[in-house]
Amino acid sequence: MLSEKMSFLIKFLGTSNKEIASYANCSPSNFSRLKSGKRDIKNDSVTVYRFSRGVYLYSAHNSKLEHLCDVIHCTNTTEKEVVPKICEWLFQETTFTEGELSKDVSPIIFGQRVKQLMFLVKISSSKLSKKLNVDPSYISRMRNGERIPKYNSKIISKFCKYIVSMVSEQGKLQELNKITEMELDAYSECEVTEVVKNYLYSVRFPDVMFPVKEYLDGINGQIFKYTDKMPQKDLYMYNELLNDTAIKYTGKEGLQRATLRLLANAAEEGEKELLLYSDQNMNWLCGDYKDRWLCFMWECIKKGVKITIIHNLARSANELSYALRLWFPVYLTGMVRSYYFEASHRSHFSNTMFINSGSSCVEGRCVRGMEENADYFYNTDIDRVSKIRDEFLVLLKECKPLVITDADKLEKENLERCIYGDLNIMVTDKSVKIESVENPKVKFAFDHPVICKAFTEFVKNMNKK
């Protein structure tokens, strides 16, 4: 039972034995011996505690804590409550049945599929919540992967039935065929509903391919329209932030406000440089805040502020896809230089440093999983800003460019290509080149191995069809 439950948690959370061990700060072999069943282990052993704490920290850092608590039936999300509950749950004599849990799909993939189906029928969270008679926040949590209803729950049945009815009403069955990779023309509405339900929870879709498709769907048709899509700034909030004098901000909301304040001041000063680095979980950049952030970034670009960002790519393929889609509109302005670390070492600490060169900075550091209680400091002391800037430049020396704007210089041998929407995608083992099909040509490229692998798998799959 212990081995079965350890394996289930690792698969259910979409992680690995090695990654849980890194959060637990011990060797993966310790957990391998537990899973092998060769040792007589009790629930109060040090190794079981380490595994449980590693699971907790991983879940907290990757926005999966609430879902973990649903599985182990824990009503509290503090480490003090959850870790002992995991230790206890690992030794309980229970079995897993389809519908008791949410199958094996990862929360991130589930959320992406909910968003994809909602996008297909063009419905917002607020409108869908009225149709399903639930709170809009519940739909938002489903979209973000923070809430996965049980497989046989009423909410999922109602959701799938409504999506299928709208697909039928809008004549979008062929689009649904592409999403589910099935020919549904001869299916009854009840059967199509069951297919959609299974799609939400299925693990047969490769994780490395799905984010690429969503990324391309997100930028298709937007290459020449990105300026029209930028949200307009809230003048009241803009002026309020310029008058903010706080020094310390706490938690996710604190980091969000401190960042907007930095961007507002950079836009107001104009023609300077923003230096940006953060390796913490990206959930602070999700939801409604994303549009506010993008609006303030756009204000900086219009005022001639140049942006240098170091992306931390020690993330899942899904987070990488989200980051690229998030930054895509500003990449196209030509005002952003993006870099990434060649090494993919994952620290136990989360670091943030945002610098408005020459005048202010936002800085923060905490143990991973503790971001909700972390403190972030807004500093206007010139000496301190200069010191943080120097630290950023040291990091930059270890980086390579992420988005390659001079894509014509990439190797042209052994190209495999496909057309997807209005994009021409060309891949080799070492590079990905994307360009618009119609004039004027817009080109950009990547050479990061994880991104190359994801696009290569996508192109190969497209060419098989």
C-alpha cells in the first residue's frame, strides 16, 4: 500500500521521485527503497516524513496544494497540518476508483483543457458560472488548474453537456474533432459529451506537445494585431501607484502591487531600462492581474523603456508555454532582450529582482513554497539599487539569448516544417524558427533544447495527419 500510494501521489502531481527528493533535500534513493517495499517502514519514520514534506513543498510551490489536500482529505493547508496528514494517508488501507479522484491528469493540463473548450465556444467564466449555477471563482480555479472536480461530479457533467450543446449550436464539431483527435460526426450528443469528459481527464495526450499547440493557437492571427489587443491603463491606479511610498509588500498581492508600481514609475520616467529576473512560481502573473501587468509593460514600451529579462527555464513544459505566450506581445515590439540560464539547477530558494535602472528596485527571497508569506522590498536607495543591478549583470553573463530575432542565421539543413494557421514552423534538432505566412514577414526563433524538443514532437505529429 505504501509503495502504491507513493507512486500515485508522484504521478497525480505530475512530478518525479527525483524532484520530490530535491524538495525534501535528500537522495532519491531513500524514496526508491521505500517504494520497493524491501524495508519495514512505519508512518513515523524519518524517511516517510521527508517524503511527505517534499510532497508538501512541491505542491505549495506549484499551485497544487489545495488539490493535494482534496486527495488526502485535509481541510487545512499549513505545513504543520498537511505533512502529518500525508504520513497518515500513506498507510491507510484505501483503494483508488475512477471517479473517487481525478484520474491521473495533472492540474496544469486539466486547466489548459478547460480554457481550450471555453475558448472554442467563446464563453467567459462569468457567463459559464451562471449556466452551471456556481460561483465565478470556481470556474476561474478550474481554468487555472487549482480545482479539479471529481470525474463523476455533477459540475463536470453539466460543464461537458453545455460545451457540447454550444459546439452543436455554433457548428464547431470539426474543431472539436481536432481537439479530441476523434471523428465525432456519427456520435450522439450523449456520446460526444462522454468523449469531452474523458478528454478533460485523459493522460494519453503528450504533455510536451499540448503546450506547443496552445501557444501557437494563442499567437495565430495576432502577429499584426498585438497593439490593438493591449488593455488600456487605469489612470486612477496609475496615479495612485506613482504616489505609493510603501517599503515592504507581503505575499502574492504584495509582489503584484510592487511590480506595477515599478512599471508605472519606469513609464513615467521613460527611456531607461528595466532589468527583470524571478525564478518563483508564475501563479502571481495569472488571472486578471495578467492584463494589468501587460498594460503597464506596454506603457513602458511606448515611453521608450528597454527591457532585459532573464527567464528561468527550470520549469515544466506547461509553464514555459505560458511564459512564452505571456511575453509574446512585447517580444514583437523589438524593445525586449530575453535570456535564459544554460544550467537548469533548481534551488530551494525563490528569488526576485526587478530593477528600474538608476532609480528603484523590487527584491525578495524566500524558501520555495513560502511565497504567500514572503516579503518584497521596494527600494529607492541609489546604492542599494546599484548593488542589485550589479547582481543582475553577473547573472546575465551566464545566460544565452532565448528569443532569436535574427532567425535567418539559424542552420537550414535537415529542416522539417509544417504550416499551422498563419504560421510557418521549421524545426531541426537544434532550433525552432517561426515566421508568418503572409507579408510583411515576422520571424523569431528559439534554440533552447526543451523548446526544440516540444516543437519537433508537435511538427512530427502534425505531419503524420
